[in-house]
Amino acid sequence: MITLSKDTLAEIEKAAAKYPDRNSAIMPGLWAAQREFGHLSPEVIEAVAIAVGVPKAKAQGLATYHSLYWKKPVGKYVIMLCTNVACTLMGAETMLAHLEKKLGIHEGQTTPDGKFTLMEVECIGSCGYGPALVVNETFYYDLTESGIDAILAKY
Amino acid sequence: MEKILLKNVDVPNINDIDVYIAHGGYMSLDKMLSMDSKDVLEEVKRSGLRGRGGAWFPAGMKWQFCVEVDRWPKYLIANADEGEPGTFKDRPFLEKDPHQLIEGMIVSAYAIKASGGYIYLRGEYPDAYRIMNAAIDQAYAKNLLGKNIKGSDFSFDLAVHSGAGAYICGEASALIESLEGKRGQFRVRPPYMATHGAYGRPTVVNNVETLVNVSHILNRGAEWWSSIGTKESPGPKVFGISGHLNKPGLYELPMGVPLRELIYEHGGGIKGGKKLKAIIPGGVSTSLLMPEHLDIKMDVKSLQEAGSAIGSGATMVMDEDTCIVHIIWRAMGFFCHESCGRCTPCREGTDWMVRILGRIENGQGRMEDLDVLADVCHTIHHNCFCPLGEGAVMPVLSSLKYFRHEYEEHIKGQRCPKGLKARERH
């Protein structure tokens, strides 16, 4: 049985107060728990369900529905590379190949040292500045292979 | 043209409410409070404002439906789940001028007498989440949100709800399901959102850019606003142009700007002096256009007549070296990933089409695959509850119409002429 931290529980209560129905606090609860634990294991999802006061299946259903809730452990830095149409037109696939080679992993995998997870994602709203990627919450635009090397060196 | 919607985005510290007010911000609230809510509604109706998320439904009419319902409370929701590939127009409003959206929402809520509001924000914009929340806190501190706004009897609460990565949640009823803590799946109408929306209450869901226009309409009048753009598609619009352009980016222009001007003047023309091959005019769910369409105007009617749609105004431009099959394969990968799985034709059809397009791209296609693709499209079309499947069909059918020879070339030559591959994707 996993216990959510006081801060996470407080965040859930703060969120719940914004809605006329506590069910609406499941998503904010999952976000808060993901910030605390790094990813949403079935036990963490259950803890969120208990804190909100909803059946576990409801929380599980939401966690599995959304791309940005990590259901498996991820690296310290999650690299999300957009390969949707606008970014692909600008060379996102070359960037993906470069990232895979540089990190020695395939898309969807985490480096053995647990530092980087590489994900190919759908549109991240950076279409005019592609190819683009996000490292955790920081956006990088107009990517080139040498630009990617410089980005990786920062982390 | 004069910048109206994006005029503040480069102003330093505009996210600070005092700076925003010093630049004329929240002015429309005084005018609003001096007016009856009915008159605010009338002003927006007279402006001809249409929904800028992609459906272009008249905003005033949508509000009217909600106003006519005598059940309380009512909700106003800003759809900030910008997810249509190619679209990045709402991001500056959310990250670089948050008070403009809040102001637009307050006026809109006043018109429909909503007491509660939410901004349903896509999870991919974490900066916007922090910025919008900070701006909302500032607006509360100045009594521009909350109880008895500016001492009036009008009260309006506003909060941000963060999505977590699901394209379908940009569809109004799926968005409401998601806000309510359910999986974001389409609701069968009727009942409509205007009568039974969020929490079963009368609700209006408007796109961010639609709401942002409202305070300007009130400040400067419907006549002034509708003098911009065309008669049936009035007002300013932020066009996001991307792809093989010299100057891709966001451009605020009047509705009805010719496609040629958008691409060659504002976008600076095709990169490397190459030839234009095709255009996706309104996000990936809209049909391809060809160079012969360059003289059409970017408005609702003209694009419809050209067999496409203006959608979100997200224009993606492809040069002569683009492999159409590859692009359509990638677009279909998106629809397949984002299909919510509820309607069989969309769930299964998008998956089949990814496989078929992928094998054509990889040189293993058969001529009859082209008929199968068209057949799957016709099975999805009109047989699904929500527009996601309809959107998935558009790029395929239009590419078969304009670029059938390119598909055939892949099949006959048993390879992609550009040497590209369709990857295994998860």
C-alpha cells in the first residue's frame, strides 16, 4: 500500500475545491502523484483513487487513456520528440534517428543509466518552429543534429 | 493590418496584470457592466463572430441556445486543448497574454450569465498552466474574478483544468466528459451542451481564439470588428503556417487573406526556391489543396468550395521533394493513436489504413490497396459519432484524388521513390 505525501494530498484537496464534483479531481490527482512518484504504478493510481474517493477502475481508466501519464518508470529526463506532419516535413525523422544513435536506445526506451527516456510524440504545438522536442517541460525548436548534441550536453 | 489579438505578445511583463491594465487591459469590463447581458450578447451576434477552433459555428447563436435555458448554474469553458496537428495559434494567448483570454472569458460569461468557468488546457503546455494560473490569481486579487466583480452583482469563478495528452478531448463533449473525470469520449447529442453540458448544466464551450476576440468586439464595436475580413467570415485571425517555408510562424491577418499571399508574402515563399507541391490548409484533418488553388481566399466558404476546410487555419506547406504517401502515412498514425476506440469504423479503420499506407511506402503495396483505402474511408465517413474519423478520411481521399500516380509509382516500383521508410511505431 502506497501512501501519498501530505503535499500531494493537499494538492488533490485544493483541486477538488475547484469543481462541483470530486470526480473532476482524479486528473489533477494523477498529475500530482506523477510529480511525486515519477510514474503511475497501479499502486499509486489506487492511492489517488482512495484519496479522491472514487473506484480504482475509474482512476486506472483515466491513467491509461492519456499519453502524458507514464504507466512505466521513465528516465530522469523524458525527451519527447514530435514527429507529426509539420515536424516530419522539417526533418523530425532524421532527428529521431540521431537521438536513437546518440542515446543508444530506440524510441520508447530508457538509457540503462536511467537518465533519458526517448519518446516519439504527437503534435506539441510547435509546428512553425519544427522539428521540435521537449525535455521534461523545456521546449527546443528548429532542431539540427548538432543542436541536439548541444541539448543533450546540458543534461 | 493593425495587430489586435497579438498586439501584446511582445510587450515585456504583459503577464503582470498591472502592465496589462496599463496597456488598456480589462477596459471592456466597465463597458460590460454598464450594459445589460442581453445587449452584450447582441453585440457579439451582430459582429458575426464564428468559432475559431475549426467548426466555425456562429458564437452568438451558440450563446443564445444557452441563454434560453432556465437552469442554473451555467458554465463557460475555454477550449485550450489545441491539438490539431499544424495548429499552434492558441499558444501565444495562453503563454504570452493570459489576461486577454481571462478578460474575454469574463465578458462572454456575463453575456450568457455563467457563474463558473474552466480553461481546459492541453497537458503539453506546462508553461501555459503556470502562467494562466498566476494570471487568474492576480485577477482574483483585483476583484476582476470571483464574487461581485468590480462591486457589481455579477460573479464569475475561473479555474484551469489540465488535460494529459488526448487529441479527442478537444471535441467539446469529450472535453466535458474529461473535465468531469471520465475518459474523454464523445457524447451522443441530443441533449446538447447548451442544455446539458458540464455537470449536466447549460454550458458553452468556445475556442481560446474565439473568446479572445470578445473584449475587442465590446471595446470597439461590432461594426468595426466585422469591417475586418470578409462578410461571411469576419474578423482578424491568427494563421499558423508551417512546413517548407522561408518564414514559417504565426501571422495575424484578416479572414479571407488569399492563400498565395499567406504562403509567398507572409511565409516568404518555399524554402530553397523549390516548387510548391501541396498544401494542407486547416490542420491535418482537412483535405489537401494544390498549387492551382493558390488564388482562393482563406475563409470558410472559399475553402469549402475548393473541397477542403479552413479548420483552425493551420496551413502546412509541402515542397516538390515531399513524399505524399509518407506524409499521409504519418498523419494516419496520428489518427490511429488518438482514436478513442468507441466507434468501430474509426478504431479499426485508422489502424488498417496505417498498415496499408505503411506497406505501400515500404514497397510492398498492391494496386488493390488503393481501392481498399478508399473503401475504408467510405466506411468511416458518416458512420462515426465524432469528427475524428471524418478528419482521418480527408487527407487520404484528397491524396488519392490528387496524387494517385504517386501511390501507383510506389506500388509498381516496389519502393518509395524518395527512399523513405514507414517505421514500426508504437
